[in-house]
Amino acid sequence: MTPRDVRSLDDLRAIPTTVKDDLRASEAAHPPLGDYRGSTIDECVRVGCSTGTSGKPTIILWTRHDQAIDLEAVCRGRWRWGLRPGSSLAHGHPFGLYGGGISFSKGIEALGLLNVPCAPPSASPWTREVIRLLAMVRPEHYRFFGNAGAQYADAARAAGRDPERDLNLRVQGEDPIEQYKSVSAGLEALGMLGTACDEEDGAHVAEDLAIAEVIDRNSGRPVGDGERGNLVVTVLEKDNAFLRYDLQDVVRLHLAPCPCGETHKRLFYEGRVKDIVAVDGRELLPIDVLLALLDCPALERSAIEYQIIRRPQLNALPLRVEHGAAGTAEAPALAAAIAERARARLGVPVQVELLAPNALPRFTFKAARVVDEE
């Protein structure tokens, strides 16, 4: 194909999609950087890698122009969230070769905010130092992945501080609303593809920087408004661009006009294809399970910790849930009540096993909620 072959969005759909495994295969066949780059390494100013949550990390290169585009998207997204110069934001991104922390931090600083880069929580003395600094600064905003906020809150309590009163740290567990406030096209393409406005009804896509499609992963056809599908992105502005990059992320399309006045379409980020659990003919994601558990009175006023067990040919969804009543005489009735409430929300039978607090793994960055067992 040549540029002359692509004159419309319909023409664009004739181009095959590219997935992360294609990038890995290219890097293996043409070491060390593959043959899909838009720039040579001597034209670039930064090298990094992806998180590797879906397999071996891929290598990412940025030119100075690529960085400018990423910065534009980050600043636009943070402004839409209501962040303004003179405010402050703490976050738990890792740094080093992972490029997201650097892009996130540069965007915060370019917007004029005080950047408070905490890094993921750990058992090291460094976390205690972070708590001391957070108590001094009391950031106005926090952005943590998974249960990192809960771990920082626990560290604060261990240091004799109240997380909300002393650190201004309110959100301590996973919040599905936060998941819907942004959508990414991956560090390889456009990390900050879109964010939610004050309506908090889907993330507005930066359609001047990238073309976002939502397709059925089996047929490759576009899905309808409100339907789940794979996010496929074509980057328009960057030197290291992509044509129809399938993130293998599950998103939901939202085409209704937004009361805020923005005209770019909106997306809800639902999760990763690799985390889909098939149960009794239905496909479920961790966010579906979390929303169901948040609807359970027995789990109110606590940071919910859970694990989904994936096995072949499931007729009921196995869940492990932490609760203080685990191991007591109340546990069987409590587990049954949680299972019934979750069944009503998810539409499939649910089997709940209660575990003692802190029995499940804690995650300093992206949570892995699905565990495969035979």
C-alpha cells in the first residue's frame, strides 16, 4: 500500500492491524530494535520500554517531536481533569526505563503543577521518607494504580499518621470511576489518548492526534455505540507512528454528544483482553467483578481486595475475597451473601471463598487480578 491508497477512514480499515506480539517478533527477527521504526536511534532523544504486563517488554524510542506530542496530550488531559498551575499532584509511577513515569511527570511540570513523584510503595525506608514528605506537602491530588494508595495509607498509619488528615490521601483502594477517567494508546503509540471531563462520562479522545477505532476482536468489524471491543489506534503526528495498532485493550464506545461541548468521541476503558474470564457463556473483566463487590453491603467501608480464578469451561465464577470474618462461624453465611449479590449483578453463578486480610498479593503498580488455575 501507498499513501495514495488511503483516502478515507473506510480505506484505513483495509490495513491489517498490528499487535504487541508483532513488535516483539520484529525485534527478534531484526535485532535489536526491529524494522518498524519511523526514526533511527541517532534521531531519538530517549529510549524506554513498556511495562511487560502482557509479555516481554517492547522497546520504545522518542524523538524530540514525539516527546512534544506526548506532552501536548498529557497537558490537555490534566487540564480537562481540572488541574491548574499552582496545584500539586502525587503519583506512584515507576521510573527508569519505564517511560510512563517520565512522560507523566514532565506533563505535570509543563502544566505548572508541583510534581510529587512517590514511585511505587515498598517495604524500604524510602517509603517512610515519602510519607514524611507527603505530610509536609499535603498534595491536592493523588493518582495511584491499583491498591498502591492503600499501601501508602498503611505506611502512614504505621508511622503514626492519619492518611486523610495528615497526607490529604482520601482514595485508598481501587476505584472503578478512576479507571474510566482516562484511556491510553500505550507508550508505543500515545500514552494519554484521552481523559474524562467534568461530566465523568467517558474519556474524550484526542482525535486530532490519533484515529481511534473500536472493533470486534473476532470479526474485525466496528462495534456499535455502547458496545465493548478492541481499541485500535492510528497515530497521526508522531515520528514513530503506528497504523492500526491493536492495543488488545477492551473499551466501550460512547458517541452521544457531551454536555461539556467537546466534540471528540468518548471511550470507557474496561480492561485487557488477556484478563477476560469466560463464565457460563458470558465474558467478564475485573472491573465487572469489582463493581459487583462494591455493591455488597458486607464489603462497605473497606478497600476491597479480591482475586478471580480462571479455569477452563467455568459454569460459576470463583472469587477469593478478603474479609475480617474469614475463618469464623460467620464466614459461610457472609460468603453466600456476597456470592448472591455478585450473581445478581454479573448474571452468572458465583462461588466466594473468604480469606483473611492481607492474604492476597498486593500490587505496587498495575494489579493482576486474574489467576489461571487448572
